[in-house]
Amino acid sequence: MRVVVTRPEISAKKTAERLRLLGHDPVLLPLSRAMHHPQAAANALALPHSALIVTSAEALRALEAIGSGLKIDGDIKLFAVGEKTAAAARSTGFSNIHTGSGDGEGLADLIAAKLENPDHPLLYLAGKPRAGSLENRLEELGLPVRVAEIYEMIPIEYRLAEIDELVRTRSPQAALLYSRENAFRFFEIFEQYAASFSETAFLCISARTAEAVPAAFRPHVRIAESPDENALFALL
């Protein structure tokens, strides 16, 4: 099966290798690239905080960009949205990690269960754009949180010839969509090539992502049972 992978390049290469091992033909089409803000991360970490929150491995890569100037307190509580983010945190040097089930609201509930009346705000090492569900749920639960935007995802522009080559060689049978913004960007790029995707299955990591798929393609949408790549692969 020819599968379009829309993740940023570092993650996309890992996904492509998994697809090849399963006998699929991956087509890498990263829709965004990360811009790190190491100084914002360093400034945020210098202020008192009771625990860290990360919802993407990209946040850990942004921390690594600080280099030797980053002094990690490996014993501080770190709340990770899912297992892949937790694994990235372990690689960065954190050890006191609490792992959520894969979505922001669920992670907020886990934090509330593990932390009671923290002395300092939680520090959310966040990216831009993001859904905002985590902060909203923490506010509902009465937990103080400080958000530090330490990276942002910048859209990648493609030449018309590159898009033509993708759709004319052989139409993909599936496209992996990882976020609402990811889906919006995909259909923005391929708006004039709708006919080439008439039989493509759009595999969405969440219902929120699926909402960004245009109505004409909704009959071909499949939604992962949980917001992680293993569940997404189960749809292939």
C-alpha cells in the first residue's frame, strides 16, 4: 500500500521504516518543521515550578538544543502525554516520569491525581500551535500552570512540480494525519488535486483531526481508537 506520511521529517523517517517493515510503500511529505526556542526554555526552567508537563517529543528536542547550559533535575516530576513522549524524556535524562493515556485532558486528570496543592505552578513546555485542551482542563481542576512555548511548527512550502510528481506517479491508498493543523495543511496543499485522492483512505489520529477533513472526503476517513501511532497503524 502506498502511504503518505505527513509528520515532521525526524519522526517521519521512523514511521517510514515501520511501514517498510510491514510491506508498505511510504511517501514522506512532512507538512511542517520545528523551530526551537532554547532561550525561552532556559528562562522558563529558571523559575520555580512544581513539575514539568510535555505533550510532544519535540519539546524534549527543544530542551536538548540548550546543550550543556541545561541543568536537568532528573528527580522532578515530569508528566508526559503518552509513552513515546515519556521515552524521549527518559533519553533526555528525566527519571520521575508519569505517563498519560495519550490526550491532553486525560493527562490533566492524571496530574490532578498525583499532585495536591502544589507549592509552585506546573511548567508546561509547549509548542505552537496546540489544541489548548490540557491548559483548559488544568484550569477547571484548579491547578496553576505556566505555559512556555519552547518550539513552534512552521509550515513547509512545496513547489507545484513536487506535488505533481507525488500524485501522478501513483495515487496513494492512504494518508496518515496526525493533528487538526496537519489535516488542514494537507488539504490546503492538495486542494486542486481532489480527483487524485478519490480512493485514498485518510487515517486520523483523533476525532478532532478528522473534523478538519473536508466533507467530500469524510466517507474515506478512519479514526484511530486511541491517539497514538500504534492505533493509527492498526487502520492500515
